[in-house]
Amino acid sequence: MVTGSTMARRALGRELKRLREAKRMRQSEAARAIGVSPQTIGRMEDGLPTKVSDLYINVLCNTYEATAGQRAMLLELALEVRTTHKSGGGWWRAYADEMREGFDHYMGLEEAARRISVWKVTIIPGLLQTPEYRRALAWTETPGVQTGPVEKRVAMVVRRQARLDDPDFVVDVVLSEMTLRDRIGGAGVMAAQLRHLAEVGEFPNVSVRVVPFDTSGHLGSVTGSFVLLEFPKMSATGLIEPPVVFVEEYAGDLYLEREAEVKPYRNAFAEISRVALDHDTSRQFILSIAKEYGE
């Protein structure tokens, strides 16, 4: 699987930061070595888009007294960043006009992930949405928007779901009953959406389970919705990217990467999974609600 520039940038930044800190150097000192601002060094180390030429990498390696192996790894990562950038980035770039600000970063993470664990209190996850559901959601998000932009959002969801055909991409979804009861688009749209959930939940690499309303107090009520993304080894370097927690908010998204931030969400997902219905019971529960919509 191609990891793309998002993973390469994150790995490159993390390794550059580790080398700098091992030399007890400040970002301002590293910046002077290659003639850039400390902010540029910060962007590099945070894995954000910025120039990563071989000249910069080699000078920083000299400054940090990197080993030959470390230098080769960093140059390989920088090459992957530039190659992906020249090719125009991920397929989702074509839909940039219809994505909210910053969501392209999440798409890069999702495309590179080997496993995602999702807890949703409201709204069916994009990977599992039907076109009709996504269309109705778009009208809810931006009433009065023209048909063209809406259909572009729908097309993006359909393209995004191609990842589900990859047997090495594991999707573990736990839904609050609220996601099944919230009538996005009306009864007909919801009935079809829930039948789709039951169908996709039969895929060997996809799990869809439900936490009913009558479940006693559980941690999911406190955490709110979140996604835990885990990544494979990078083919070029053998590095494994640390997991990321994505918390989607109406006014802006949150990405948590430090182990101290990720661990509570990992534990929370395990606890929410513990109280969720099992696979078969969840499927019957989903279909029973779909039947209610169809009546």
C-alpha cells in the first residue's frame, strides 16, 4: 500500500525532531543552518506541508551528526514526500472545494491507515454512508447549496469507500442507537441506509456493532465521537507511524498523537466495545429499526 505524503511527512518530521533534540539544539539553531525561519523547522517537524529538499536534509543531517543509515532513511522519506506532491497528492484533492478546511489531512491519514476504530454518537461514518444519506446530510449541513457541489460530495463518499475492498484495511465501527434513529433524509433514506449497514457489516474486514439506548451508563456518553487510526510499516523505511485519534467537531477538528492522549481513547474504545451488542445481535437490531422505517 502506498503511504503517500501524509505518512512520509509525519515520519520525516518526527525523525528530524528526534535528531535535533538529541543534539540539544533549538529550532532557531536548526533554522539558521539551512537559512529558514524557526517556523519552517516547526512545520517540518510537525509533518506539515513545506519544502523538504535533499539540500535541506543533508545540511540538517550534517548539523545533527546523523549516521549514514539515518541520512539514507531521511532522504528516502523526503523523496516520497516530493514524489507524491508532484503527482498531485491523494485522489481526494479533486474534491478539495467541497471539503471543510483541514479535512484533507484526515483523508491522508485514512488512506494510509491499516485499521480504524470508530465510535459514533451521531451521524453514520462516511465510509458506511449510502449516496442518498450523504446527499440528505449535505442539504442539512448547508441548506440551499446548489446540486453540483452536493453531488461532488456524494461522489467523494463513493470513491472513499473503495478502501473497504482492501482486505488489509480493517474497520471496526461501534454506533450509538442515536445514529440509527436520527432521521437524516427521512424514513426511506434511513431504511436503505440501515440495510446497507447490515450488508457492509458482513464484509470480512468490517465490523458494525451497536450500543442501544437501554445500555447502562458507559464511557461513550462521556467521550463523544472519535476515530482511532493505526498504520502499517512504511515500505521504504520499516518505520511504524504512531496511532492518531481524530475528534471531529462542528467548528474545527482535533488530532491527538501523543501516547498520553491516545491511550485514554484506546481504552475508551475497548470499554465501549465491551458493552456493545455482538455482531449478529447488532445486525438484527439494525434490521429491526430499518423495518420500522419501512412500515
